[in-house]
Amino acid sequence: MYKTNFDFVVDKAKAVTKPIRVAIAGADAENILLGAFRAADDGFVELILVGDEQKITTMLKDLSLTSKKYSIVSVPEGGNVVQAAIDLVKAGKADALMRGNTQTRDFLLPIVDKKNDLIYKDRLLTQVTMVKMPDYGRVLAFSDVTLIPEPDMNQRKKIIKNMVGMFEALGYEHPNIALLAMVEKPMFHMVDTVEAQTLVHEHSEKPIANCELVGPIAYDLIISKEAARLKGYDCPLCGEFDGVVAPNLLTANILVKTLQMHGHASSCGVIIGAKIPIAITSRSDSAEQAYLSLAVCAALPELEE
């Protein structure tokens, strides 16, 4: 069953029997802290603030959060706050990671470092952003928004599997997934359109995941039944998609940020494919986005290899 808003994620997170312990790497980030403490107040996370203790303490004081429950792991200036957060996970002192005041590259590199053993064998680490737009009747997920610059055919299959796995873990039964392209007809000079057609054909022969898969398909057709009618595009799933797999990172990233900045969309981001939940938001994201990302992490049961 499709979801119309993020209430289902929040309700699922609030229903957990034990809060997850979240290590925030570089916790001196205003909106991250505001969203994280709201999640803590709602009972589904416990907070471990990792980074420069003086900066964190000053920010907590400025935000009137010092009376809340939390712990601080101090990292000396110039130290690797992400590795320090990961070390807490490896020591059994944290259950999940969250990006704070760190560059995306600095946050991701220790996560993919084999010595940290955070990724399941033969799994691809991908990022999924779930978006709720005012004028679309359901939550819509986009991938990959952060990690894979130019996914090949095999990587796109794994992106689909990761997205569908996330949907299933959140209670979806058979999500509708679109393979985004500029046009809906395969063209030899647009490799992604040919690959999308091939993926759909292979999926019909042997399902990549438990989902409906359509592509190549343009964005207006993904979103609107009326656009499909006007274009004469015969697909009953138009206007009813749950997930969008983009042809490359640039497309997904720009599309999501455009929806956030100009379409007034609420959203949350998580990394799928790791052994632990990982919340990833931009430092310019709202406290609501941080809160929702943690809600997804808390709502996700452990995804097996």
C-alpha cells in the first residue's frame, strides 16, 4: 500500500521497543541538533554527540538544549569525527550513524573503508531520499542522490534492490518503480534509455526485486496521469509511482534539491546497503528533515545480507 505522507514512518519509529543509539559525526550543526533532539524527545533515539566538545556545548547552550539527555564524545581539533563515530559502532556503543557538520566526502569515505566492515559483501551502498510534495498524492523516493556518479547496469539493478528493500522494510507490499529518462522511447544515442529498456525486459523475465518496473520514462509521465493522456502514453502507473531511479547522481541530486527549494517538498535521506542505519542530510536541510531521517533509521529493521 502506498503512503501519502511521512506519518507512517514516524508512527513506526515511535513504536520501537528500544531507541537506537545514534552517533552524530560533527554534532555542531544547528538544524541537525534540533531535529535529533526532537527525535530523542519522541523516544526513538538516544544521542551521542561526536566532535569538538566546546563547539557542541556552546551550540547546545544557544539552542537551550543543555537540559536534555545526551552524551558527548570529544574529538580533538583536526581529528576524524566520522571515524570516531564509527569506532563507537564497532565497540557496540552506538547502533546508527548520522552526518552532522562534515563534508559529504569526509562522511562517506570512512563508511566505505573496508577496514570498518560496515558494508555487506556484494551489496552496493546507495542513498535514498524520500520526498513528499504538496501536489503529488504519495511519498516518492529518489536514488541515487549522493553516492554513485554514473551507475552501470549492474549498479542500477542494485540501486533498485536497495530501494525496494527499504520500501518492504517500511511496510510497502509491491512498490512501483520508474527508471527516469529524458524521453520514454529508447534512443541509441541516449545510453540510459537503452539500458532502462533492457532492465525492464530482464525484470519481466526474472524480477530484479518485488516491484513493478517501468522505463525509460520522462518525469512528467511519472508524476501525472494527465501528461500521459495528452502524450498518448499508455501506462496505468503514471501518477502512481513510489520510487524513481535516476540515470546518474547529478540528475537525482539536482531534481531533489529543486523539489526541496522550489517545490516546498519535505524530505529525508538514508543510506541503504550498510550493516547499520545511516542518516544523511545536507547541512542546509531543515530540522524536520533531520528528524524524519532519524525516524526512517529507527523504523528500519535490520536489513540482512
